Amino acid sequence: MAAPAIPATKKAGPNVGQRIAVWWTKSAKNLDLFDENAIDKVKTDPWYMLGGAALLFWYITIATGTVLMFFYVPDAAPPVYQSWLSVRAIMEGEQGWIVYMIRQLHKYGADALIVMLTLRIYRMYFRGEFKNYNQLSFIVTVVALILAMFSGLTGYLLIWNQRALWATKVFATFPMFVDSFHEIPTIAVFFPWLGEILKATLGQLQIGALTANFMLAGQSIGPATLTRFYSAHFMLSILAIIAVEAYFVRKGKGENGGAGRLRRINLPWYAVFAFTFMLVFVSIAVPVETGSPADPKVTPNPILSDWYFLGLYQMMKWWKPAVATLQTILLPVVAFACVFLDATPDRSPWKRPFWTMVGVYGFVAWMGFSILIILNIADIKRDPPFVYLVSMIMLSVGAIWHWVYKAGEHRRLKALEAEKAAKAAAVAAGD
């Protein structure tokens, strides 16, 4: 008697772990930190100069910052405030015009770095460069921007003037509201189980308060805070430059037969000259303000941070602190999610309208929030509903645009298939 036939089993596909491993391997191979892979594109498309320009400005910032360490005094003990006096001495030319220019180049070089990284993120997003296992390059660029902004924050306080003191004081309160995430109405009402988890973890452990105390080196901002920020400002740059150089050396060895000689700043000579000239011109034309010494007893109105944090400060004025803090944390998370959810092969922004509108909304919101806080326009009862309405309108337009485009694309494909079928039938009839 013949043995019963064993039914054929469908070969199982890769599990989640295997898919992540494949994604990581391919994404790591495609990793591009500063457009060093765009050797040909940088010759014909100026947008691919952003990565090289960011690296150029970063090198300038690190070099000038190293020199400034010899002239800066990290001492905020009252009533003398040697930190503020040392910066004023530099800006008034007491240390010589060369040191003055070095401080100017350091400040505007750091600003230019943030501008270049921001523009590169938008270029990668709108051109769909994160597709085909390139999401890691996008993620690393966003993380680099966050680190650059944090480095700017730590350096901002070192001046120890009135604006820097209060801007840092506001920023340092952000982590404290992490402990009250469970009290956010949306979470408490619609996701009570999540609220209980947050209360039992973040709330009980006081993660936010511990983070704030660590940043401030105590319960409130003071001389110890300056020392901690000075150390963080220095160490962050050192660790970052070591990591980046290790990446370049390893990648150079892999691509150049073990030579380890990979071009760092992927820019033609005229672009290096142009970017450097612009930085020097701005440094000469626009002196950096020293401001008045820090005074914890006088609160400025409005409290303004450096330009790249203005939008976040506006959020603090519009929403309750816990809500604004959660939104700030979710911003990079949403950016990371978008590059994975936009799974279509199309790279043109016109062929993925919804995701294009998400990027446009992010830019408009950031610019709008920054302008409004400069104008000191903020009403917590009037403005948030208007912001929600604008958000819904823009995203709805993107969704409708996306649906209309995809429907039209489907009709075009059906018509093309029908045309091919008709031609094939005509050929068959002729035979």
C-alpha cells in the first residue's frame, strides 16, 4: 500500500528579526553622513553640496571653539560673572581682532551647520532619498541636527547673559513635565491603560525630575549649571568628531582597498571658497551681541532662545507644559515614522502628495511658530484651536490630493493595459 502523499508546505518567509537584520545590513552599507557618496551629483546639482558644507562649517566651529577655550573663563559665581566678562572682553577687542573674529566665526559657523543640516533633511525628504534602504542616512542626519541644536544650547548658556540664562531655565523645565504625562487629558480619557503605565514608570521613578537635576547640576540654574554645560559642550564635540572620523576611516578602508583615504568634504574648490567667504562676510558684517549680564531676579518678556528653538518656546506658551513636552519628544519620532510609512517606490514629491504635504506642514509650522513668538503673539485659549484647524486643512488637502493622483494613475495604467491588449489582438487578427 502506497504511503499517503505529504502535502507540500509553503516555504515560510523571513521573520521580523531577519527583516530587521537585512534592513540594517543594507542601510548601513548605504549610509551617507555628509553626501560623501554623491561624488558625481555634487558636480551638477548644488543641493548635494549641503552635506559637504555642513561638514566644512562643523570643522570651522570645532577649530574656532578650541581656540576660544584659551580666552573663555567658565566662572558664573556672583557678583563678578567672569564668564560674561571674558566674552565681553573678546567682543570689545581687548583680546585682539583675531580672537574677536574667531568668536564671530564660531557663532555663525555653528548657525550655518544647523542651517545646512536642516536643508539637507528637507532635501532628502522631498526627493525621497530615504527610499531603497536609505532610511538610516535620513535618521542619522536628524539625530545629527538634534545633537547640533543641543550643542548650541549648551554653548548658548556659556555667555551667561540675561537672554541665555532665562532661555536655558525654560528649556531645563521641559524634562520635569515628563513625570506628568499620565495627566494629559487625551491619554487619561482615551488611553487610561497607557496613563497607568506612564504613572507607574515615569511618574513613580521621577525620570523627568532626575534628568532636569542632572542638566542643571542641582535644583535650579546656577554656577554649577555653567560648569556642566561647558563640559557637555566640549565633550559632545569630541565624541562626535571621533565617531565621524572612525566612520570615514572604516568606510575608506572598505572602498579604497585598505588605503583609508576617503574624501571628507565632498565639495569642489569654488564651493569651499564660496561657503567660507559667506561665513567670513557675515562674521564681519554682523557682530554677535553680548547682551547684559544674567539677572535671575528680572524676567524678560518675551523669553527668547536662539533662533532654532523659537518654535519650541512658542509651543510652551500655547499648550500646557506636559503636552508641549510630549509634542517636542514626538517630533523626531514622527519624522522617523514618515520615512518608513512612505513605502511607495516613487521619489518625486508630486507622485506622493500626502507625504509632501506633511513635509510642507512641518516647515510652515516651524516658521510660523518662530515668527509668532518673536512678535510675542500667544493666547492659550484662542490660538491652539486655530493651529489644529490649519493642521487638519493642510493634511486633508494632502490626503485628497494623494487620492486623486492615485486614482488618476490607476486609470492611466488601465487605459495603457487596454491599449496594449487591443494592439495584441489586432496583431493576432492580422496573422
